[in-house]
Amino acid sequence: MIQPDELRELCQRIIASGELGRSKTYAAILEYLAEQAISSSTPKEISIAMDVLGRGSDFDVGKDSIVRVHIYHLRNKLNAYYARAGK
């Protein structure tokens, strides 16, 4: 099992690699998910929307797919990282 400091360091290596692009959003989501994993929490879509993307409490996950879209792209970027720099 990966230790919290190792996970945080891994996130920083991924961010520093440039594989996530110039957008700070993907880095923020990655760090948020890592911290949630460290605290043994499984965040809900609404939590990511509010805590990371700055959406209000009236955010409707059924009508707005912004979180799912960002997670989809983040997964693709992480796959690209591990295919190249993260081997």
C-alpha cells in the first residue's frame, strides 16, 4: 500500500511532468482525489464540483456533466503519463 507522502509526491511528479497540460483544474482534481484516498474517503460527484470546481450547493449532477468530463480527461492524461514518463 502506498504511503500518504509517497502518494503526494507521485501527484507532484505527475503535475510537474506537464502531462496534465496547462490547466490547473486537472492538478487540483488529482490532488483532491489523492487527499480523499489518504483519508479513506470516496468523494461524491457533488463534492468534487463544490470543493474543486467551485460550484454552488445548487449544482445538479444530473444536468451538468462537468465533473464526469473532467474525470474522463484526467484518466486519459494519467494513462498518457504512465505510458510515457511514469514507466
